[in-house]
Amino acid sequence: MVTRAPEPREDTVIARQDLRRVACIGGGVIGGGWVARFLLAGIDVAVHDPHPDAERIVREVLANGQRAYARLTQAPLPAPGTLTFHATIEAAIAGADWIQESVPERLDLKRGVLAAIDAACPAHALIGSSTSGLLPSDLQAGLTRPGRFFVAHPYNPVYLLPLVEIVPGSLTDPQTVADAVALLAPTGMKGVPIAKEIDAFVGDRLLEALWREALWLIQDDICDVETLDDVIRYSFGLRWAQMGLFQTYRIAGGEAGMRHFLGQFGPALKWPWTKLTDVVDLDEALVEKIAAQSDAQNEGLSLRRLEEIRDENLVGILQALKGADEGRGWGAGKLLAAFEGDLWRKAQAASPDEDDPVPARLSARVEPSWVDYNGHMTEHRYLQVFGDTTDVLLRRIGVDAAYVEAGASYYTVETHLRHLGEARLGEDLACRTQILSFDDKRLHLFHVLTRAGIDEPIATAEQMLLHVDRASGRAAAAPEAVLSRLAGLVERQPSTTMPEGAGRAVSPAKRQSDHSPVHEQVSDRRH
Ligand SMILES: NC(=O)C1=CN([C@@H]2O[C@H](COP(=O)(O)OP(=O)(O)OC[C@H]3O[C@@H](n4cnc5c(N)ncnc54)[C@H](O)[C@@H]3O)[C@@H](O)[C@H]2O)C=CC1
Ligand SMILES: C[N+](C)(C)CC(=O)CC(=O)[O-]
């Protein structure tokens, strides 16, 4: 006799592999950040927030998120989801797979909002709360489907910081926690389940301890807010982005490691260094003192400018971490690499550029870290853009991550790069590729870099690549599938003639008068 597994009840069906529609209830600092995170992952988002300026605020946070993503990654982001605003909770949550509550931190208000969500939400939907400290068991009490409720506590800015503490209450179904972690992954987020519920969870417990102590240091005139921030950002703040507390202290224990560290510094915890259990009296005088010092610290910096600087710094840190550990990525950078890998795989599966007759195209923007002391894009970034464009072509002919993993790849063996103009900070660039020739081992390319929408070249690169067996490091014939894709691209590419500048060598310098203006020397070298 064949026994069939029981059909899952409707309210225990795992939501979906990927989220399609999310409802954000509350669109302030955190709700707006969630909106950006979900929309930029291609998910439709419906918002309900009674604030008269809610739509403007959400769209401003979204614009910040778009600006940050344009700098964060070259991977093909999906088309953003559709953003809609709704007058009622019921309208916003209709058809939602995930409902994220981000209303102000008041138990009574949150419970009222969650009751309204619970009464009308689709049976399969997960319900997350952004609360930074309220207990999930207190929030889920009284819900008709408490098993699908949990705390999903993010960090500001939600569109860039990947962590979400997933905290179940006593009535949360364990499957809900697993679903939440899985559903967040394609948005580039890391859902971290917290084993036991506790007020303020893990992150805010740590932050509050630090903040409490910081307020005492200001109150007691030990330092001002600028000094305190300097102490963090010039020292352990830099460490924390990449190794946290315990890994950092393990290293600080020297060769004897954590045991030695605990033995040496553990007893110091009994010295009265901190005032952690005392709460400073945030009276008018202290509030005024902190606010005045903070105003002085940030003179001339608007909130939006501070957000931009914060986002650019975070993007830089994430990108640095992506290249760490010999390119395998580290911490949040490893997660970014996985997110990008996923985006590339999805883009390949969808093959949106299949009809483009140009063999490869890439868009890029000149980032602050790309600009040198001459105020324009520095040399190696040109090679990066051309290399990334080559990668677009390689993926198009099937030389993708799986192909490389299987043991073969194309290696660049020669590049001739010509600088014909200057690319400046913030400019949008476009690179396109012509295949000059290929055979079973060689691939000869010509890239042209322009400003987006303008035809005049800023630079060109001619490259020769060899198909290589990675184990032996030697040239090897590419398989027929790759060669026939190349042939198809060559047949359809718009340009069939040798482009201007192809086949050029670097001309030897002619002796110049010491007084020749530089631009004359440069233009002379071009011809
Ligand atoms: N601001 C932060 O750094 C973080 C905040 N959180 C948590 O996120 C939640 C929201 O905080 P913020 O975004 O900072 O507050 P916020 O004040 O910026 O935004 C709250 C939004 O909720 C809206 N709202 C009020 N009543 C509503 C209702 N009945 N239905 C729908 N929307 C309603 C308000 O109009 C406002 O736009 C809180 O639980 C907070 O603890 C979590 C992580 C970080
Ligand atoms: C201040 N806060 C408690 C609301 C902060 C958080 O919850 C997390 C964060 O982004 O720091």
C-alpha cells in the first residue's frame, strides 16, 4: 500500500520560493528602507502609512537606495518591483506574501495594527515586525494565526545593511523562521534566527550598553560627542565591520588565543570601569549639551548629505569585504558576492540581451574611489570596466561561473588601452564590444568606452584572450557550443569593418621641446 503524505493545511504552506508581493505597514525611516530593499530586489511593494508625507518620504528613501545600489554592484539588478500606496491596511496587504510592520515603537499601537493585519491577511503570508525591542510573544498574543508571526529586526539603512534578527515568540511555528530566512536571501539579506526571545534581542542589547556608557561620558565631561565618535571610527569601529567582537579578541589574545585573552582581561570586568546598570538622567541640560555638540559636529551637513556619505562609505566597505579572504569574500562582503552570483544566474536564465546585436554592453558610473589626484578616472578603472565588459561577453557565450568551475575559462593575454578623453566623477559611462576575430583558442576583442548616450570615445581597449584549461594553465580549444555562440554573435554584430584604432601599437616618443604645452604633446602622441 502506498501511503501519501498528508496535504499541508493552507496556513502551513511555505509562502513561496521567492517573494512576489510585500506589504509595508508604516513607511518611515525603517519602513521606507524595507520598501527600497524589496523593490530593488524586483518585488512589488504595497505601502500603508497614514502620514500625509508618507509617499514623499518613502520615495526619498528609495532614491537613496537606488543611488547606493548603482554604486554597490555591476550585477544585473532585476527591474524594480511596482510601488503602490494604499489608504487602508486591508488594501495594502491583499495578495501579500510577506507583511512587514514598521509603525512606531508602542506596544498598544503595534498590537492594534497587527490585529488588523491578522484579520485580513492571506493565509500563507508571513508577518514580520520591525520592533527594536518588544517581545514577539507580547506582540503575537491574541492573533488568530500567531504561528506565522515573528520579529524581523533590521538595521538602518535597511537597503544596505543585510542583517535581520529573526526572533520567534512562544507561538511562532519553527517553519516560519526557516521560511523567513529563505525568503530574505534573494533580497541580499541575512536572516539570523535568535534562539530565545529577549527584550532588544542581540544587536540592540549591545548597542544600548555602548550608548548608555557614551551618555555618561558626555554627561561627566570626559569627552565631547566628536571625540567619542572619533574613538569609535578610528579604532574598533573599523574592526567590527569585519570581525565582530569574539574573533577580534581571539586575535588580541596572541598565540595563546581566547583562553589567554579571557585570563588576562576577564578579571578587569570586575573593576568599576562602566556604569552599565545606571541610566543617565536625560534632563533638559544634557539633551541641550548633546544636541549642541552634535550640531557643531555636523555643521554644513544636511541629513540627506549625511545619508549619502554614510551610504557611500558602507558601499566601499562592502566592496572591500567582497574582495577579502583571497577573493572569496568575508562577512557581509561574502554575502554580497553570493547576492551578485544569484543575480547573474537569474539574468542568464532570463537572457534579456539575447536579441542585442552588439556582442556585449556594460554601463558604469565613475565612483569617488575611481578618481585620482588629477580629478579624473584613474587608469586601472578603465581596465576594470573593459574587463567587466569582456565578462559580459563571456557569459553570453556560456563561459559563466559554472563553466569556469568545470575547469576552463578565457584568460586575457594582451591589452592595448588608448585614452582619448577624460571621465569625471559621477559620469555615467557606456562600454560596447566588437568581436574582431576568433578561432578555437583565441578571441580578439575591441571595446569602446563613451559617456552614456554620446558616441565620442573616451577610451578604447583591444584585447586578446586565450581559451585555457585551468588545471594545466595551457591554451586549449574551446568547445563547439562556445564557438558556435561566438559565430552567431559575429554574424549579427552591427560593425563588420576594423574599427579606428584597432591594431595600433604604442608609438615611440618623438623628442619634444621642453616648452611644448602638454595638450600638444598628448595630441601628437595620438597620431
Ligand atoms: N529608526 C531606527 O533606527 C530603527 C527602528 N526600528 C523599528 O522600526 C519601527 C519603526 O521605526 P521608525 O521607522 O524609526 O519610525 P518612524 O517614526 O520613522 O516611522 C514610523 C511610521 O509609521 C507610521 N504609522 C503610524 N501609525 C501607523 C499606522 N497605524 N499604520 C501605518 N503606519 C503608521 C508613521 O506615520 C511613520 O511614518 C519601530 O518599531 C522601531 O523600533 C528598527 C530598527 C532600526
Ligand atoms: C535605535 N534603535 C534601537 C532603533 C536602533 C536599532 O534598532 C537598530 C539600528 O539600526 O541601529
